[in-house]
Amino acid sequence: MRINIVFIPVEKSSARQNGALIEKVVRIHALRAAKILKVKRRVLTFTLHPHWWDRGGFTESKEWIRLKVPLRWKSQKHRDSFLKQRLPGIVYHEMHHVARKY
């Protein structure tokens, strides 16, 4: 499976500054979830939207998942917690929708 990741550009976003790390977390967990859930998609696209207050995801179609990531981190601890716990959980949850045919 090929995973495309598209960041929606927002000036002065912490998410963009940590883009490579966020991308790595999404790829690792999306591929793990695809294997566990037996997802047979050839291409899956994630769009990442920096957002002020909302965190989460939405499966737009069988090929496209939208993720909301923090616009700014409150602290290094907040960033690490989001990347290690919250973001992987969101990815697995949205991959479940893809596996169940949206």
C-alpha cells in the first residue's frame, strides 16, 4: 500500500515544524493497521489539517482520511503525548472505517 500524506499549509504552525515526525507516526501506524485489518487499498491519502481546538479524524472515502492535528503545542510533553498516544489511536480508528468499506 502506498500512503500519501498532504499537509494543509498554515503559517506558523507547530504541526508543519514537526511535519516529518507526524508523517512518520501516521505512516507506521497506517501500515500496521492495514496489515491487521487486511486493507487491500493500493493508495491511501491522509490530509493533515492544523486546527486550534479539535483533534480527530474523518474518513472521507475508502481512499482518503482527514486528520486534524494541533496548530500549536502547549508544551513538549503535550506534543509527545499526542504523537505517542492520541495520533496512533486516531489513525487506527480511521483505518477501521476504511477496512469496513467506509
